[in-house]
Amino acid sequence: MIYFSILILLILCEYINILTNHKYKYLSSMYLVVIGSILFLLAAFRDGIGYDYENYRRIFSLITIDKVPQGSSNVEWGFYLLNVISYSFTIVIFISALIAIPMKIKLICEYSEDGLLSLIMYFTSVFIMFDMGVIRQGIAITFMLFSVKYIINRDFKKFLLVILCGSLFHITILVTIPLYFLSYMEFDRKVIYGASFIALLFSMFKVTTIIFRLLSMLPLGTISYKLNYYLNSNQSNLTMSLIKRIIFLVLFVEFFKVKNIKDKKALVFLNGYFLSILVMGFFSSVDIIGGRGSMGLYFMQVFLFAIMIKRIERKPLKLALFAIVVLLSINTMLGPIKHGNSSNQPYTPYKSIFSSNDS
């Protein structure tokens, strides 16, 4: 399978990197460019592959043939206009990949302390699930990553502008806005663990569902309508996913404490990941917020694991953590591929627009 071939190649390259203590940086840069280009080509020229592919094709027909207005298309303005200006659905897929993937690869190179490790985690999670599937959110996550530079530079106007541009493709990117104000805060561990525990309780006992149901009974007009819509939409049980995130949060927080890591960029990634847990926990009963809405912030883990790998001094510990990341990545990748294949949204065998059965 082509996905496992790419993953094995990435793993081998990173293994060599670790063994040589990242001595050959030019090789790492070359690997990132070459493999990043392969990922772009896979996504840009796929045919019938990935989550929501047929749904997006249907939306394209509604917009370009049936001429439905934006309000009836069930997509945001940015994606609506992308469909309007594209003379074929193939162009929609190509432009979506062009917006989403090269910039992510560039930002991984720019932000990560170990680009190849971050690329492994990006490939098996966001690339498979979003850049090869739920493309609107894949584009929005790119804008979220791009906004990080303005968080670091403390330029709120540009940060907000980038986030608002991203919201033209998927509205859930707006949950990133609080990160600007939380980014440099050095939270006490008691605060982090206490808030995470409360978020877990909210998820376990569906507190948000209860609050939304009570509010929906009030005469709040459009707000009441939206609350009822969320309550009646498909609700996911995100508690187990939340527990996994909290376990890794503890790992990150304790590592930052032991290594006394306080540089600005690292704090942005740590607090972004912490915020993803709060969003998922407090809105776990509303999948579009707690599930999808937290995914961009959850993506921060690709930089946090890279920080750990790079700053662990003992090679056996580096390799042990690398093995954990590899197992985690394989498990993450298998989920959407298996579910997509079983729900008639296939990932395998891979098909491109140039041939009927590439594999």
C-alpha cells in the first residue's frame, strides 16, 4: 500500500537522523521537500479517494450546475467561491491541495525542532484525515498554523486576519482565537491538571449537553435554533480520545518542567495543546466544536514530540520515544483508512485521475 510505503520511508529517514544526532541537516531538508512533494501529488491528483470526496463532488454540482446560493450550499464563503471559479471538480481538489499542503510542509520546516518526526505525525493524522479527506478543515488548519508566527510576534491584527481568512473555509478555526491571549502564560501544573480534570468530567457526564438543552428552552431566537441544531446533530463520544490527550499533556508538561523549557515558540505549542483539551472536554457533546474544532490545536503535538526528541540527550531514550511515536502514528493512520474503506469513502486502492487503479 502506498501509504505504508511512504511511512516506512519516513521512519527510516528519521531513524538515520536520530542515530547521527541530526548531523546531516541538508539531507533532512531534502527529505522534507521530496516527501512533501509526493504528498502534494497524492492529494492533488486523487480520484474518488478519502472522506467526503463524493460529498464535495455533490456540492460542486449544486454550486456550478444547480446554482444554489452560498446559504444553501452548507459550506463557508471561501470554499463556495473556490467552487464557483473552478471549471471542474478536479480543479477544486487540486487548488485545495495547493493551498493546504505546501504551506504546512513549509511551516513544519520552520517551526519544528525535528522536521522529519513532525512530518511523520502530520502524514499519519492531518494529511490522511483532512488533506486527503475533509479538505475544508485541512485548509483551515493551514491558516491556523500560519497564524502562529503572529502569535509569536504579538501582532493581533494580522493574527485575527489570518484566522478570519481560515474561517472562510471552516468556521471551527475560530476556537484558535483564545490561544493568542493564553500563548505565553506559564500555567502552574495544578492549574493545568485541575482544568483538564474538570474538562474530563464535563465530557464524561455530558454537562455541555445539559447546559445547551436548558438554554435552548429560552426565547433566544437564532441562538435557540442553533443550540437545538447542535443537540439534534450527530454527537460523538470523545471521552476516550480526551483521556489519551490528557496522558500526553502530562508527559509534555513534566518534560517542560524537568528541562526548564520557557522559549516562546515552545510555550505556544504547549498552551495550544492544552487549549485543545479544554475545547474537546467542555464541548465533547458537540462534535463540530469538541471534535473537529479542536483538531487544529491538537496538531500542536507534532511540534511538542519533536521538542522532546531533540532535547533528550540519551540516545536509548530518544529511540524509545521514537518507537512510541511510530506506534502512535500507525494506529492514527489505520483508523481513518479502515473507516473510510468500510463506509464507501475508500483510501485503498489509491486511484489517480491519470489511471483507474494505481496502487
